[in-house]
Amino acid sequence: MFFYITEESATSERTIRDVLSPTLKRPEEELRERLLVGPAAECAEKLAAYRAAGVKRIFLWPVEDELRQLATFQERVAPLVHS
């Protein structure tokens, strides 16, 4: 799953509009609803919903700035999902 953790709504929107939607050829609304793009707490909520639906494993793919995004996910999202 593509992801990008940011607390800045403008950055979230740019990532969906300019990067993910054209690349995946999917509507922005669909991507906004399903992908992990945005604030850490919101991403954790989406992951919890996937887990509740029976998902056991998700492979993560940072949209950009890979190492920093993986570290951010580990520090800010993973603890919220595991709690």
C-alpha cells in the first residue's frame, strides 16, 4: 500500500492529486479514503479498519522520502495500531 505520513493537509492533497491519482489512474476520492496518506492518527485508524475487516498483512510503499517515511511510520503510526 502506498503511504505518506504528514500532518500538513496541503501536502496530503498534493500527494494524492499530483502523484498517486495520475500514477494509479484512480479517482482522488477513492485514494483519499483507502490509502495511508495524511496524519499519523488518521492512517492508524485506516489500518485498524483494515484489521477489523480481516486483513492480516499490508506491505507498505512510501510515495517519496522512503527512509524518513518508514521511520515516521514506525515512530508515529505503528504504536497507535498496536495499542
